[in-house]
Amino acid sequence: MAAAEQIKSLIKSFGDGDDDRFFTSAMLIAATEARQGHTTFAQELKSLIEKAKKNRSLAFLDRGKTIPILQPKRELLDLIDVFQPRISLKDMILTPSIKEILAKLVKEQENREILQKHNLTPRRKLLLTGPPGCGKTMTAQALAGELGIPVFIVRLDGLISKFMGESIAKLRLIFDAMPDHRGVYLFDEFDSIGSHRNQGQDVGEIKRVLNSFLINIEKDQSNSIIIAATNMPEMLDKALFRRFDDVINYPLPSINEISETIKKNLTGFSFNTRINYNKIAEEAIGLNYSEIVRACEETIKEMILSGAINISKDVLIETINKRK
Ligand SMILES: Nc1ncnc2c1ncn2[C@@H]1O[C@H](COP(=O)(O)OP(=O)(O)O)[C@@H](O)[C@H]1O
Ligand SMILES: [Mg+2]
């Protein structure tokens, strides 16, 4: 019999959700049994442990809950955010051409079984480029919300810095989960991988991870949607672009989109004076969506805290200008 201490440790680590300690305790029990001459039982234990380990590392979602819970090896938890977004594409302000491409993807995804019957693959691999704050991350969430599937946000820079030498295996773990867990997988901020070069990280490792990422994307045949996003497409090898069904550039908003963004974010409030949205939008040229949304929020806060009942046009223009 295994020592009482080992069994207690086994149960405790299970209770704590500590996979690593659980498997170590189980292996210790197997080793004790082997020393006592119970070799068949020890072998059985070992193979049970190996199998459980494998299943465990692929177990991603708890489908019973509205917000799926990630249950991979706990180290991966720090690198992947998973949730069920509540936004959809109509919450975004987009140029007509971007809207069209995204609508196409949604339509092909919603009809993927019909397409597959005809041996056609629905669109599902996107590369999003463009300056920060223009909706790349939001697009991944909106698409997931639109399709009613979870979004998995993977931080590649974290993967590299945390798992030097092991990152390819960790990346593989994520791709392995895709067929069983349909979702939108966002590999966010590629460009930050490049920045490790300046911090003396192993350039070879970074290249290998990127390459392995490309190969994984190319090989992937799952029903999941893969989105890669970068603020700096020039850091990427052009060969990467061919792997995607669409490459979409998200530009800074122009007058039309700016005034739509302001209107949307100030819905339900009225101004203290008649205003011309296009005139205000002109003030915000050069700002990204994120900054415009924040300027609107700040203006609303100012209204509330000053006890006013209307939005002040001057305050809005001032907060916009402060962000330039
Ligand atoms: N196209 C857009 N339409 C509406 N809001 C946007 C848009 N782009 C960005 N935003 C706002 O800015 C925030 C940050 O955008 P995000 O998608 O994270 O930018 P990126 O990933 O391109 O850096 C969003 O949460 C949203 O509030
Ligand atoms: Mg982003």
C-alpha cells in the first residue's frame, strides 16, 4: 500500500486544482508500489497517469457554463484569456469595405456545413493590421459574439518570454485544442514579439516560434476562426500574408467614422447647444477610435460631476484636443 501521506497529498492537490502536484503525487505512489514488487500495478498506474495528463492538457472548456472556463495546464492560463463576448459587429464603426469582408466571413461560417458538403472551406483565417486602437482586438470579440462562440485571446509575446525553449510546444497545445473547441482564436500583437529582439531575447527562438505559428496556421483544418493581429505588419515576413483568407487593414477613422463614433458614444445625452458633428469630428482627426471613445466618456463624467444636465460642446472639444 502507498503511504498514507502520499494519498493525502494526492487528494489535497486535486482539491487545490494543482495538476502538477497531483501528477507528481500519483507518480510517487506508482514508484512506491514498484519498489514493493507490485510491478504490474505500478505500470498500470503509470500509463493511467500519462493518459490523464494528455487529456488534461487539452481540456479547455467547461461547456456547461455561460462563460466558459479555461482548464488547460495552469501556466497557459496566464497567456490565454477566454470569454464569451457580448458585443457584435453592429457595435463597431467600420468602413464599408471592412464591413463587407467581415459579413462575408460570418455568412460563410453560418453556412459552413453547406459549403463543406460542396468541398469548399469557409473563410476563417484573418490577418488584421493597422495602428493601435482601431478595432483589431474588438473585431475578434465582435465576430465571436456574432457567431455565439467563445474568444480565446493568446498573447504570443508572453508565450515567448515565459516559455523560452518550450514555446513551440505550448503553441502546439493551443492549436491541438482548436478542433474540439470551436472559437475565435486571436493571436494578438505580433509586433510585440519583435520588440524582444531589443531586450536581448533569443532571436532564433522568436523566429522559430513565428515559423511554427505559420506552419500551424497552414496545417490547421479545424472549424475555429484564427485571427492574427499586428500594429506593425512590416515586422512580418510577407510569406505570412499568403496563409490568410483575408488581410484587412484597419485605418484611423476619417471624418465620417469619427462623427459616427461620437454619436454612438453619446447616445441618450443631449448637447447644451446645436452642434455640427462633422465640425467636431474635424477636431479629432488623427485620433484613433479608442481615444475618441475615451474623450466621450470623459465628457460624460465631467457633465455628471459638474451637476449639468447636458453635454458641453466646449468640454468635448477640449477633451479631444487634450488627446492629440
Ligand atoms: N472600429 C471601432 N468601432 C468602435 N469602437 C472601436 C473601434 N475600434 C476601437 N474601438 C474602441 O477602442 C477600444 C480599443 O480597440 P481595440 O480593438 O483594442 O484596438 P486594437 O486592437 O486595434 O489596438 C475598443 O474597446 C473600443 O472601445
Ligand atoms: Mg489590440
